[in-house]
Amino acid sequence: MKAAGKARPQDILAILVDARDTFSKSNRRIADAILSEPHRFVELPIEDLSTWLDLSAPTITRFARTVGCDGLKDLKLKIMGSVRVGIHYLEPATPPGSIEEVTERVSKRAQKTIVDISHAIDLPRAGRIIELINQCQTLYAFGSGGVSSWLVEEIQNRFFRLGIRVIPCADQQMQMMLASTVDKHDLVLCCSLTGESAGLERAIAVAREYGATTVSLAPSASSLSTLVDVMLPVDSPPDDDILSPSSMRYAYLIAIDILAYGVAIARKEAGREKLRRLKQQLATSRDKPDVQPLCD
């Protein structure tokens, strides 16, 4: 008999948003109060809620049961659980008022992130990872999620041109399968913006079992960083603006570029020859003069 798993907490805010138009007038008033001022709703006792909403205590209690809660206390607990993450979406910061402000805010956030990671980069660890990449037989780049899934493609893009065999993978089942085929000459490089990924942790464990060296680009205090042979911390303050693309990805791109540049220098003539071949073939395959940057 299969053991029952832990019940996943309900997103009560989503329930209220989806069902709002089907509610009665009084229930809609309660839902609107929760969605507009969730902290106030949770903190007020039933008597004060009745005064605030101009509704009777039994009406408020019945509403809690209407949305699938055991009572008012259970409703408040579910609201608190949803608000931990969702409050930024319910009460967002004031957005830019013009395209000029949008441009300025995006640019400044990107610049700050780049400066922060450039000053904070752990140089000895970066140097060690450069050595490991330069010496490895195959570089496996693992990542999953919105940003990490394409960062592994960027790792391939940066390092294949230096003559390094790179296998990127964003599928967690395939990551574990690939990890089972590695040996002591291979390197597994994992990217994660949170550093908390059960799938990556499993792949790392399997890769280490078969002798591969493991490396992570992840926050310094994360679980992932404690499981690898060498970790390069990538720390940046969380983004408060929920409408803006995450500036954290710039930090990871800078870290990858630092490693790629270091490996290119370490590989000397071998790296330059691969780059020359690539540029030669690109140039001869076009009718127009080559206008691409020499470094790409």
C-alpha cells in the first residue's frame, strides 16, 4: 500500500481570485478585503472583522467554510501561508511611469548586479574551476528552471568553441542518466539560482559515485553548494520588483564569462586554433564581409 504523501498547502488567494465573481455580495466583500489587506484580515479578531466588513460573525465563519476551510482560524492560516510569497504580487512596488523610467530602472539594476558580482567573486575558487574545466574530458552542464535551463546552453556556447566537449542538459531525469555514465576525467557543472534542487542534488550524488568532479554556480548558503567538490558562490539580493526580469541572471552570466575567459587563456594555442577555425568557417560561408565580433 502506497504511503500517503504530505498534503500540498492550498493557495487560498488563487481560490478567492478565481471564485470571486461567483460569490454573493457579502462573500465578495470578504474576498476583496482579504485580497486588498490580507495582513489586516489575519490580525483582527472576529469582532473587529465584523465591524470592519459590516457583516455578522456567522457570515464570516460561513465564508471560511465556503472556500474549503474548517473555520476562520483555518482560513487565516491559509492566508498567512499564501501571503509569505504572494504579498509582493498583492502589494507591488510602484512601477515606472514611462519607457524612460523603465529603461533607467532595468539598466541600473543590471549594472549594480554586475558590479556586485565582479567585486564579490571568489578568485581562488574561480581559478580552481578554470583549471578543472581546462583539464576535463567532458564538461556536463546541468541546470533546471526558468533561468538555469538556458544558462546551461550558454555554458555550451562559451566552452565548445575552446575545444571542450560540452553536454548541456535541463531535464532532471536525463541529468541523472548522464551522471551515471561519467568517470573520473569528467566535470559536472551545476547552475541554480536558488541552490535548492532535489533533481540536481540526485545527479551530483550519482556523478560523485562514479568519480566525476562536481562544481556548482549557486548561492553560498544553499544546499547545492555543500554537496559539490568546488562551489563558486553567486550571491545577489532578491529582486523586489515582481514585474521586472530578474537581474540575477546577469550575475551568473558574468561568472560564466569569467570562467570562459580564464579557460581561453589557459588553453593558449589550442583554444585560439579552435576559435580561428570557427571564425574561418563563418566568414567563408557568408556572401557579405564578416562583421561579427572577433571574440564570437
